[in-house]
Amino acid sequence: MSDEIDLSSLYAMMRPKKVCLCKSVTEAQLVAAIENGCDTMEKLVETTNASTNCGTCSGSVRAIFLREMDKKKSEIPNAQ
Ligand code: FES
């Protein structure tokens, strides 16, 4: 048995996962854009360029947007 570490696999695991492969946009970039004021899908798409090519990622981008907006709502006292 080898104790060698496969560095390419390790680097691949450490790389941020891309949500939008066409425009190379990560989940962290989407979350940051939402935190910085993108409070509509249109603003998020315009700011990050995610989901502006093939559209395969649009469901994932929308899911992240809705999740983050729910988090923001729950952080506001007395928000419904
Ligand atoms: S994967 Fe996002 S537009 Fe193609």
C-alpha cells in the first residue's frame, strides 16, 4: 500500500466548486454578491454573469439565491 498523496486530487477537492461552469462562478461569489446587495435574481445574474450562457446552472443559482434571501430574512428581527 502506498502512503503517497495524490496532489492533483487534493487540489481538486480544495478548489471552490463552480456553480456556473460557463462563466466560472462559484457559490462563494454568488453568496458574496447577495450579501453586497443583489436582492433580485436579475441583479445577481447581472453582477456575476452566472446563468448567462447555456442556462444549465439557472436552477442552482436560483436555489442559492432563495436560500440566502431566506437567511437574510431570518436575521432581521420581526421579519416575516
Ligand atoms: S453553466 Fe451557467 S450558463 Fe452555462
